[in-house]
Amino acid sequence: MLTSFPLALQRIVAIRAELQRLEPPPPVRGSVAAGRFSRLLADSMAASAPVTGDSSAGAGRYDGLIRDAAARCGLSADLVHAVVRAESDYDPDCVSPAGAMGLMQLMPGTARGLGLADAWDPGQNLLGGCRYLRAQLDRFGELSLALAAYNAGPGAVTRHGGIPPFRETQAYVRRVLGYLAERTGAAQ
């Protein structure tokens, strides 16, 4: 027993070091001029943008940016609204316990991989999130699987051969589809 204790201790130290290496740095709120511009643009559009099917006041505030990002990625603006509502309820300063940030709750590594200079910028966050969602739709070919991949990661969807058996992911898919149905007036 005493001979295995040092080995176990070494393994614990190695695991801690690996976890620290993998742990993303805490998100830092940027103050890039582009971020301020996107907020001003969103604010100026809020008064004239219709709020359809969303109880959140933020739906109108970001409608123009959402429509632009959705169109650039070949997505429905209603779908992007549903994802934003489920992810952050239109709060651009939202940070999840896991470190996901902004309107579309992008993880720092995902944002970097998408080439975003400022993931806190609402316009960049929306465009990055739309690109990521588009990639999941292209990869899995089905909306519910793409949403599951957006939430749990594409690896989890592949490993489980469908929506993973995670309560959070299953609830997330139902929630987004419900919000989408509210916006489009479609029955589930």
C-alpha cells in the first residue's frame, strides 16, 4: 500500500496540472470600439424593430444584428432568436459557470477557433454563434441534432448517435424548438 501512495500522488499532481492547462482563462469584458459600435447600432434599431413571439425586450434590441448574422450564414432569424433566448435571454454580458460568454454563449476556445477578435461584441458573438450553428447543421443535417451539438458539443452527439442522454441537453433542444415554434406560430 505504501509503495502505491507516491504513484497516486504523482498522478494527482499530473491531473491537476492538465486540468489547469485546459481550464479557459476567465472571460474579460472587452472595450473594443467595434463592440461599442455594435451596441450603439443595436440600441438605435431597438425602437423600430418588432418583437414577435418573445417576452424579452432584448429581442427587439438585437433583431437587426440577428437578422444580418442569420442571413450571412443561411439561417432563419427566428431560429437564431430562439437560440439567443435560450442561451442568454438577450444579455450580451451573460457568462455561464463554464465560461461561455455573450448572446450566443460561445466558449473562449470556440470563439478563438471562429476567429473572433472580441467575442463580447454582440455583432461578432452573433456571427460566430451563427457560423458554429451552421456548421452543426451542415454536419448533422437535422435541426435537433445541430442544437444538441451546439449545447453539448458535436463529439457528444457523435458518441451517442443522436441527442445525448444529458438532461440539460435534452431540455435545451426542447426549449429552443419551443421558442422557435412561438416565433413562427407553428405547433410542436
